[in-house]
Amino acid sequence: MNAPAPDLIDLELTVNGTARQVRAEARTSLCDLLRDALHLTGTHAGCEHGVCGACTVLLDGQPVRACITLAAACEGRAVTTVEGLSGPLVDRLRAAFHAEHALQCGYCTPGMLVSAVDLLERKPEAGEDEIRRDMSGNLCRCTGYVGIVRAIRSCTRG
Ligand code: FES
Ligand code: FES
């Protein structure tokens, strides 16, 4: 017997400033939509359970876990992935991650950058404790976090 056809839905959303129309299975996560349908592989799939933060993107300017966000819930909304981050703050943050050795394998880095940009925009004078607390939803298996915290701290006005 043939398997039933999957439920397909048509979505319109804005991704990194560009209007996109995508057809996907109704159960598709935003993470899979970005990676598989739109080929934006900077959004990393780690735990796929909403725990590690590797898949963090901005949805209407707010950080979300793309692995536990249904693509269907993003109809008409604006998504920013690590590929779409730009501006002086992002340039400084990228340079600081490089200078402070804030990555090793780099798997966590896209999510770290998205969360760090959100943090620095909300709290431009954040101290180390605040940075550690606000970044605690992004896990890194390699660095021990010291370089990451130092990189973000170097981009504050504090
Ligand atoms: S892959 Fe989404 S939180 Fe880990
Ligand atoms: S640099 Fe490898 S997980 Fe963070």
C-alpha cells in the first residue's frame, strides 16, 4: 500500500529581508525549512529539542529556537538568520570572537552570535554576570565559555 501523501502547506515569510514563498510539510520545523528548503545552513541543528541554542534565529526581532518553532507559525513573519546579521555591532562581534578565540569547532557559533547581538542590543552595558546569565541558553562543548564571554564583553559600552 502506498504511504499517504504528506500534508503540504504554502508559506510566505520574509527571510533576511527577502520575501520567500515555500511549500513544506505541515510538520516542518523552522530549522529544517531554513536549512533544507532555503539552504541557509548557518542555522545549526544540534539537540533538536530546544536545549542547546545552536539553531537560534530572530523571529520578528526576538530570539527563538528554530528547531521547536513550526515553520507554519512563521507565516507572514520576519526571520533573521546568522547569514542576515549585519551592521557595525555584528562586525565588532565577529572580530571579537576571532580575537578572543571564542570558537573551536564553531558548531555553536551561529546561535551564539544571534543571541549575543540580541543581548547587546537590549543591554549594551551588560556586565559579565549578566552576559553569562543571558547567554546560558546557548551551549558550547568546546571553549569553556571564557573567550565567548570576553568577546561579548568587549563589545559592550560598559
Ligand atoms: S538544535 Fe535547537 S535548541 Fe538545540
Ligand atoms: S565551539 Fe564547538 S560547540 Fe562551541
